[in-house]
Amino acid sequence: MQLPEPPKIAAVEVVPAQPTEADRAAIAHMGLKEAKAVYVVKVRLKAKPPVTSMAWALYVGDERVSKYWEYKDGIYFVVFDPQFFVRHKGKRLRFSQNDTDFFDTDVELAPAPSVAEGNAMPLQSDVLN
Amino acid sequence: MTVAEETGELRNPGLPGIDEFDTLIYGSPPLAYPATLSQYVIYNTPDPAYVTGRINVSAFANLGSAPWPFTNTNVPLNGHICIPRGRGPFPLAVFAHGNHNPFENSTPGYLYLCQLLASHGIIAATIDVNFLNGFNFGENDARAIVHLEHLKQFRTWDSTAAHPLHGKVALNRILIVGHSRGGEAVGHASFFNRLAAIGAVILDGSAGLGPYRFGLSAAAAIAPTDRQFIPATGPTVVPDSYFIIHGSKDSDVFTFEGYHTYERAHAVDLANPTVSDGKFKAMLWVHKANHNQFNSVWAPETPPGVAMPRPSQEQIARVHLGALALAVLLDRRKYFAVLRDHALATAWDPAGTELVSQYQDPKRIFVQHNQEGLAPPVVSLPVQGTVAADGVAAARQLSALVGGAPTTTITLRLAWNSAGTRLLLQVDPATLPAELYKAIALRVGQSNEAANTVNRDQDFTLEVSSGSRTAAFRASSLHRLLFPDPPPFGAAKIVMQTLRLPVARLVECGVDPSDLRSIALVFDRRQTGVVYTGDLQFTN
């Protein structure tokens, strides 16, 4: 049997979207400014690994993404604080199964697009279709 | 008292009991599952008395990409339940599956265990958490919330005058069991059960979730993951009694993640080393068991011939989870003997099964726990004494015996190259009230390093002295110290066995436990070897 291989990333895209009600509550709890938009970071995979209980934790630089979710082309996570993109500008995405051994991808976190005042934000479910 | 005397005439806990029971489905209709999710249609027609509500888990999780006919703001409480006939009240056991292909319903995979427990007079359910399955990460807090909300549903039924379960659920006797990511989640559930809020989510029922504060008798994890979800306060420390079972051929959770959960639970408090939180923990490491065969509907993840046959693995689950349930839920305390020493179950397990087990009782005093630091080993306070290594290299290491993830637990590595070397712990008997305890317990295991012979049990002698009387016991007379089973991939796991030497045997040999002066590990049975020890305790 072979050790599982980490997912391979095809592209990363950051899309602003409306915060959900749960997002708003979490943003308020974190003491962040009320947000018009959150940022959906879509990580398109070349192939989705099989569904297992062991997981590939996704890191941006040295910071572990606490949760990510599956969509049809790969995985995504939601960022509440735009400073995340400032903090991790130019940092690469990495995978690890044990927080000890890391697999670097060649893919950097994409910058957050600016959110123009007055523009209606799409729903998160819409940006994932 | 011998094990046989302690246990009396125990019946195999893996065999069905005498209680008749009914099996039914509960659920949250209407649920218009699409054809691709046809395995879930059964939840659209639950027993009419067992219609449930929906819950909002959006603060914890998004759903995967399967076409669920609901969103994360209104997920259903679906499950299968086996209910003993009779007046009750009956204890409750609730099982949760882990991550798997969401197009296959994982829930019925623990009915074989639910049926066993129900036949012994326990209400047993297996719950639907499939909507959290997929190529997701970090959602195990949501799995815990779903598990607790199912318990809340049982509490609601128990308190509803017209309901068939009214007054039938013993809410102070609850066992939560989870497999895989569901196994990690029972640890979080045990933790969340005591909380008033998680982040922004208030758990008082005002927003739908909680309150909980159930009387959890134990949390049991089958081949769990660890730390995929990490609370803001740090990795979860399971506050309830904890049981874990894991297979050496697990090719999904191949790093034995739950070992870390086990080590964090009920660990020594360095500031108050004699204080116990009153909970036990127990571990069962099953050679040749894989990951998926604990769930009766999951296809094995290992190639043919690698793991033990599925019926054998299910039999082991029945015997040992059955013993746990009978001990903690039905107060048949003699079954704790199975947790303390798996050898008691030899006649009930499949022939030739090789197991390694650990047990830590709530009542214990550490003679050596090794958590003071990486300096040379010492006798642990408040016991006073000295440690001398004679011809044996004794080094404390902060290394995960099971490989993989970082650990915070220190173990003592003992290596010798000639027979007759020893590690001697001399203690001041005035600081060690050994006569108050039933056994000496030493956690020790061999590695697959070259000093150990492949596939040969390791062995040594345990010498215990009081004044002029010394008693010697071969470790192998207490338990086998198995050579590590080769893993499917990755490093071999060093899983320590708890050796329990009854204090009564010391007394029989003339050793006065109230005047105990020394304990020695004498490496006289093998010319060379390497073993790792976790802790040495006097315990019940």
C-alpha cells in the first residue's frame, strides 16, 4: 500500500461574497468591523482525493486553515478579515496530515479583490457554482 | 484477588442478552432526497412517534457538495434506534459514524452494536451525520454538536408525557461512541457538554442549540482522528471517562491519532500530582484490525489478506464495547476487569487475536510519571526516592511513540546490551501508601529497533522489595509485550501495555506494601532490548 499523496492545486481564486448570518455572528464575536463582504477562497484541485477520515490540513504559510469545505471543483474556505491577505501576501499553500511533515504546493494565496462600495455581493452558494 | 476471583462468573459481553427490543427509525420529514441519495429515503418515513426537528449547524459547518435536500441551517436529526421492551428507565448509548463517501449512508453500520446493547437493556441509537461527510476539514465540532443534539432529542422524548419513551431514558447513564472523525467528535462533545457557549454560539437553547450538561458515563472512540478541530482553548482534553479502540492495520487513520487524545485525557497534574479527576481511561490496540470493518456497511480499505476477517473485527468490537457498556451503563462493575486486563476476554475474542491494552484508574498514585521534563528520570513527587540506571541507558524523550503528530507526553526509553542490567527506583516508604491500592501498574512496550528480535515478545523481571523481602515477577507472567505489528505504511507504532501486578501477590510473597522500599526493572530475560515506559503507578 502507498502513503496517501497530497492534493495538487490547479488554481486559487478569491471571490467576495455576502456573509451569512452565522458569519456575521462570528465576525461580531471576533470584534471585527461589520463586514459587507467575506472572501471565499476557492482552491481548484487537479483531482479530488478520496474521502477519508484522515485529512489534509491546508496551510497558508504557517497558518492552518481551521476549516475548509468541498465544492464541485475542489475545496474552499471563507476569510472574514481582509488583513488575512495582507498577512499572508506571497505565502504558499501547503498541505500536512500531521502538522509535522509539510507538502509545499507551488501555488501562492491570491490577493483579495477590492470590494467597491454600493456593489451588491453575490451569495456564497452562487460563487461556488 | 486473582482476575478470576475479581470477575466471578462473567458472561461474554459480546453475546446477546435476554432483553427483547424493537428497532425503528427516527427522522425529520419532509426530506426529498434526490435519486443519487436514495439510501437516505428511509428517513422520510420515520416511526410516527419519532418525528424530530431540525437544527442549525451553520456556525460550525457548511455542507459538502452532495445534493442534500436541506441546508446547514436546518439539518435533520435522523437515526436508527433499538429500544428494549419494558418499563425502563434504560441507559442510553448513541453511536456516530465518521467521514466517508456521502453517497453511501454510513449510519446503519453500527446497528450490530446497537442490537447487542439493546438486548442487554440499553437504548442504543446510531445517528445520521452523513451531511457533514465529504472532502471537508475541521468540521468535527459540528459532528459533536449533532451528537449532543441527538442526546437532547432523547431527553425531550423522555420528558414528553405522551411519548413512548416518557420516563424510559436514564439520562444520568449515557455512553457516546464515535468512529473515525466521529470518534474525535465524541471527545469534543464531552468537552462541549459542559460549556455555556462556543464562540458566538450560546448553548442555552435560546438560539436552538443546547443546553446539554448530560450525565455522560463515558466517551468511546473507535479509530478516531485527533485535532482536526482545535478549540480556541487548545486541543481538546476529554473530561469524561474515555475508551479508545484502534487497529494496527488501519489504512485510513494510519497514524493512530487517538493515542494523543488518550494521552491528554486524565493526565497527571504536575501542580497536584495526587489529585485525580475521578475518571478512568482505557485503550485497546488490536493487531490486524483495519479502519472500515468497525462499520458493517463500509467496504474494507485494506487489500484482501491484510486485515483480520470482518466477523472477527466485529466480534472484538462487540466484546470490548459490550464490556465497557455493561460496566459503565448497567453498573456491572466486574466488567471493568476486562478494561483493566484484556486477557480476561481471551476466550471471547477470536482465537489468536493479539491485543495490547492500557488502563488508568481514577484512584492512583504515580511513582514515576516522567512528565517533569527531559532530565534523567526521577521518582515523581510526592513520592520521594531515587532512580539509578545500572547498565541500562535511560533517557526521557518527547517523541510520539506512534509517529506522526507532535506530542506533549514524555516517555522513558530504556536500552540494554547485556543481560542483568537494571533500572532501580528506591522509594521512601513513608511517602508511598502502597497498601491503599490494589495493584502496581507499569506501562511498557517494545519498539521495532534492532535490539529487539523481530516477532519475539520482550521480557524482563519486575522486582519489588520491602525491607529484607524481595519478590520477583516476570513481566511475561503479567502480560505479553508484543513486537510491533508492521503497519500498512508509515512507522511502526510502539503501543505500551499496562502490566498490573496485584498488591495481594506481593503480600503473598512476604512483601509488606506499607514498607515498600524499591521497585526494579531487571533486564535479565533478553540479552539486548529497547523498551519504552510511560508511567509506574499504584492503582486500583
